[in-house]
Amino acid sequence: MKSSRSVAEKLIAIDPEFNDAYLAIGIENYVLGLRSAPTRWVLRLSGAETDRNKGIADLKITAEKGRYLAPYAQILLTIAAFRDHDVAAARSLLSELVREFPQNQLYRTELARLQG
């Protein structure tokens, strides 16, 4: 994760509008931000970023403005919404994925579970 964040940061430094690069930073922050406080402290000592809220914010940038990785960021945000028991946000994200990818039965099935 550390090397992917480094590459993403270099990309953003070159072109701040390359919104797909925020995905790598967002994943690192979100996933490592879920760890216990002592673990996050050790990870920060090694140079990792562990801010869960910053991770969500970076994933939202990719989901809203990304060119190639927006659907993947939307899936990750849906998972985060499920973990936070935010059914309304998960439903909204899945509805958007169903509209964008009507042929994908998995999105439709998961959305039906939420509505049922």
C-alpha cells in the first residue's frame, strides 16, 4: 500500500485533476484507519497513513470525478456504508451502480436485499 500511495501522490503532484489516483490513497487511509489505535500508531511510525475519514473523502473524489476507477470507488464506498450501518448511503450508491451498469445482476441483487 505504501508504494501505491507514493505513486499516487506523485501523479497528483504532476496533475491534481487525475482523480483516479486518489483511490490508492483512500484505500490505504480507510483500511488502515480501521485498525486499533496502537496498531495505527505503529503503522504511522512506518510512514503509513491511517486516517479513516480522509480515506472516505479520497474515495469520494474518485467516485465522483474519476475517469476509470469511479465504479470501483463506489463499490468501496458502498462497503464502507454497510460497515457503518448507513443503509441510505449504501442504497444510493448501489442505485447509481445499477443505473450505470444495468447488465450487472450482482448490483441489482444487493440493492433488492436492501429494499426488501
